[in-house]
Amino acid sequence: MTPLTPTPEPQQVRGACPHDCPDTCALVTTVENGVALRVQGNPAHRHTDGALCTKVSRYAERSYHPERLLTPLKRRGPKGSGRFEPVGWDEALDDIAQRLKAIAARDPQAILPYSYAGTMGLVQGEAMAGRFFHRLGASLLDRTICASAGGEALVQTLGGKVGMKVEHFARSKLILIWGSNSIGSNLHFWRLAQQAKREGARLVCIDPRRTETADKCHEHIALRPGTDAALALALMHQLITHGWLDHDYIEHHTLGWEGLRERALQWPPERAAEVCGVPVQQIVDLARAYGTTKPAAIRLNYGMQRVRGGGNAVRAIACLPALVGAWRDPAGGLLLSASGHFPVQRAALQRPDLLAGRAARTINMSTIGDDLLRETSPGFGPKVEAVIVYNSNPVAVAPESGKVVQGFEREDLFTVVLEHFQTDTADLADYILPATTQLEHWDIHTSYGHTDVLLNRPAIAPVGQARTNTDIFRALAARLGFDEPCFADDDLTLCRTAFGDAVDFQQLLDQGFATLNLPEAPFADGQFPTASGRCEFHSARLAAKGEDGLPDHLPNFEAFGSSTQFPLAMISPPARNFLNSSFVNVTSLRDIEGEPLLEIHADDAAARGIASGQMVRVFNQRGEYRCKASVSKRARPGVVNGLGIWWRKLGPFGTNVNQVTSQRLTDMGGGPVFYDCLVEVATLPEGA
């Protein structure tokens, strides 16, 4: 009996959470008479241990949401008018294929795929989609919007997105939770940290915002946004001057020590304290704790790399464990992402060979606002004439969203959106195609927070006329005459292709997950996946490009105190009950979250005559958005927290926090600088 066979007896179907979170939980869906009754964590999976976050525990509510898209829709009015009418799949796919074929005849690079982590699955993500766009010769998308600066920094320092095993944090004696609100975004790591805390470990939260996680740690270091590298270099200064170093590990397993030593000695705690806006003694005490406590571990997350110097900051922090020899112990070291440990066969899945020698241009997804407004030019290539959006909601999530809206509003831009709901981006589409949710398709998943592979089985048949992403791209490929055998691969075949023989697929079928065979302390004896095999304090690859081979503090583009017109720094961390723009339309979660808020410190609020609950305008040279103010201890002086990411149409006045964020890019990896943003906040005029 397959999971899709309706039966009066309840069935338990194993799956995986598809969302952009380090935990990648194993799911168990209870199905009766073909209906998913509830979604729970799989107790047999050690990292999930039966527990889910509030968001995913309500996944059945999302799949059966009354506003779920159940039939293809075609625009019948001006863009943005909201006027759509149902059409049949054949009519929609025939017309889309015809439009794409006509554009491709002129230049296929005028067609752009736009996708990210609406699902983290390797199959419903970029498998069949990658094959389709490679065969078409479309522009390539540089998928930078979340993690590219930090990811590139790990590659330059450790050789890949690798780190310690998350389960060993339970035995650490000091845990630095750096740039992460783990309670909201890394629940299962937080349980390990709590276990360590009960056994005597000290927890330190380093974050501009006093998060729920900071509340539960022994100490909170509320540094200014974009100053993390300065703090890391000051810690190095203290490790050096006090002799808290593992000289043997440095000598045998690192590269570039003398240069890093010279750089760090330029950063005494007093200098870093002035830059970071924290007391000198906090830096001195943290360095002592890190230098003298064993094992010490760092759980780094991606929030702190969303500034101009984000890559350098991650590089600096990633050097710390090698200086004190923390990697020698399984419970020491650092974890930002474990995704580099997985032997994914991406070329076999996505088939870049289908480009057949053609050189397609690459467009950075973080500059989509500017790029949709560009004309054909020698440096850019053809004007973008068509965008196919799947697994993303760029109108809500991309920076400087006023320009993003302008681009998608172009009447001459042909836009197709594969979606579950009518998002802000779908409102501006020519066609909206209903896609399946995780309960309705096969997929296979890695994780960036642990080292297990997970298989997702379909628990129910597709709701309404929804189709899988893979099925939609197969159908378009057939209509465009792409007859290569790879377009006939079904989803289960794609799941098997993802890892080849590197993972026991029968084990995935039998239990839903399989653990990679990795050393308990992967870098105890060096053996980093760098060219030198060492932790590279100095990167020859960066130096060869004319960049600084050593990590350094780079001030923000919009540095604190650099503008009298816009004196407040703003960060925009995710609201606890949403995941970027996902789940915003789930009523029960939106009811918990309330409404869009700007957290502001009491001193900053008093100077502006702002009270809690008052509507305010948050503005800079790029635009403004309006929301309610919350005078809160969670904001430090000089920094406001614009909690996001609400759908624009569900926020006051039809905008969200990205109305004021910037399209400038990070020092490495081409990532966005969401948290490198100066604003002013003001009360609304009478009657506004």
C-alpha cells in the first residue's frame, strides 16, 4: 500500500521539513482517508526528537489553507490589479511555452529564473528546473540572498561550508551564540545548548538585538550591527597578549599566522569597544573565557554577515577555534553551516552540460530591483523580458523593494510564478501556476545544521490541480521540444540521483534519514578541505584577486554615526512566527505575531516623542514604510529592529521593511546588506 492510497486506518508517512532552517527536521504526517490530519516531529530522528517549531507543527493548516491556489490563473487586467481568471493547464503551459520560445529565438538570456529556498529540497528546488533553464540557455541566477558572504568566507578559511557536529554542543563548556536567535531559528541546537547549560556550560549571546535567546543566556553582548570582525580581532589580541594560544595547533594546522598576529595586535579591546559600542571589560572577560575554557564552541549564524564586511567578519570568527586548538575536541570548534559535508551530485541533478558550450550571463538575485529596470547594454546583456519565479517571493524579500515592484510592474515583462498562495509577487504575474506543498511530493534534503540526509515521501495526493515543480518544468520542456532522456526522469529517480552511491538509498526508504559517516572531531588533526589542508588565516585566493588575504574589520557602507539625516541603524531580523515571507498568510501564526513592529529603545523613542503602539514612519533616501512602534528593551540605543518579513499587502500602506534596505553587496560572495541600513523614525503627521 502506498502513502497515497486512501484508507480508513491512520497511516504514518515519513517526510522532511522543506524550510530554510538549520534543523531540517524529520516529519511524520498522520493520514486518514487521504487527508493529512497532523504533522509531527519524528521521534526516531535524534536531531528532531519528536519536536517541531510552532510554524511547521501547523503545516497541515498551510496545505489546506482556504486561500491555497488550486488552479492555474491568467492575468486579465493591468499588472497589480489582482484580476485573474482560472485557465486549464494545457492552455497555460502552451501559452507560456510559446512566449518563452519567441523570446529565446531573440536571445534566451532575456529569460531569467528566480528561485531560492521556498523549499530546500534538491528535487523540487533546482533539479528539473536546472535542466530546463540550462537547455534553454537562459540567464543564470546567482542565489545570494541569504548566505553567500558567510559561505564564501568559510570556503576561504576552512575550505568549505563545514564545521563541528551539532550534537557535540551538548558537551561544550562555553558556547558563543553569535548572530543567532536560536530559540526562533535553530530550535534543536537550542535544546543542546540548554543541556550544556544544565551541566555547567556558560552561554554568551552576541547580537545587536536582545533576542529571546539573549534573555536565556548568561550574558548578552549587544554590539552595533557590522562590528563583529572588530570584536573577533580584539578577542585575538587578548588571546595573543595573554598567551591563551595552542601554538602546536597553529604551527601544524594553520596558514598565515604571522600576518594575522600582526593584524590582531592592532585591535586592543579599547579600540574595539569604541567601534562595537560595548564596554571594554565585556571584551576582556569574553576573551579570557574563550581562551581558558575547554571545550569552547561557537554557533555562528547568517544574520551578522548581512553587512558590507560580512565575509571578513565570518573569516575572523572562523579563525578563532584554530588559535586556541578548539578543534581538537568534538565539543569545540565552530558551526555556521554543515552543508559542505554532503556529497551532493549537483551536476547530475541540474545538468549544466545542457548549456552545450554556451556562455550564459549571471544575474545576482539581490540586485533584481535594478536589473529588471535595465535596458540592453554591452555590460549587462539583453533586457530581461521574462522571469520564471519558483520557491521565492522577491517582491517581498528582495532589498529596495520599491524598485523590485517597479520592475515586476513592467507591462512588457512576462512573469510566471509557481506558488501555493497569491503572494506579493504572484499579484504581478501573467500566469500563476499552483504548486504542490511538501506533503504532496517526493524530495530529498541535506541540512546546514546537522549531517543527516532526509527523504520526503508524499503523504497525500496533490490538492486541487496543483502540480510539482518538476512536473511543470517537464511539461514546458516537452512543449519546447527538449527531447533529451533526462527530462523523462521521475521524481524518485531524481531522489536517487542526488547522492548516487554515497548514501544508502534503501536506508532512506526504510527509515526516512541516513547519517553521513564523518569523524567526530573532523579537524582535530587539521585536514581542512583547503588547498593547503590547513585553516587558512591568509587566503592566497583572495590575495590573487587583489583583495586583502587576511580578515579585517570593514565599516558598514552606512556606518553608525555617519549621517545626521538618518542617525539610526536598522536591522530586520525575521519575526519569530514567520520564516522570511513564508507562513505570513497562516492566520493562526499571524494572530500570534500580531502586526508589523519596529522595536526602538526608550532613549531613541523619547527623543522623537514616540510611544509604544503609535504608528511611525521609518524612512531614508530609498523610501519609507509605516508600522507600529514598540518601545522595547530588545532594541539597543541607536539601533532599531524592523521585524520582518511581512507580505507587503498585509502590512500598513502596502509596504514592508525592505522598502528601505539597500541593493549594495557584501565584501565577498555578492550577498545583500540588509543589516547595513541607516534610517530615521518619526511620528506620523496628524490625520495621516
